[in-house]
Amino acid sequence: MALDPFADDPRRVVSGHEIGQDLSMLSIDELDERVEVLEREISRLKEARAKKESSLAAASAFFRLGQA
């Protein structure tokens, strides 16, 4: 646990980012690290979405072949 010199109890260090959490006690380096993590996650989500769109387009094209 990291110590907060202004608090009575030591602050809990969160290993990951929690949406909506208080960011006031994070250092600039910690904020930069979380931005990098979230940007990688956004890229991963966009890649997964693109793959699903591609699969959907392929399935739609396949099933339209039999229609007149």
C-alpha cells in the first residue's frame, strides 16, 4: 500500500483502472500508465469489432447468394 501523507489511513493502490475512480491521488506517471493501458484496450476493442463486422458482412453476402 502507498502512503498518503494527508490521510489517517494508507491509501489502497488499485492494480487496474476502475471507471469513475478518484484520480486525485495518482501521480502523472500513474496517469500516463493508465492512459496507455486504456488506449491499448480501445485498440483491442476496435479490432474485435472490425472482425465481427467482417464476419457479419461475409455471412450476409453468403446468405444473399440464394436470394433472387
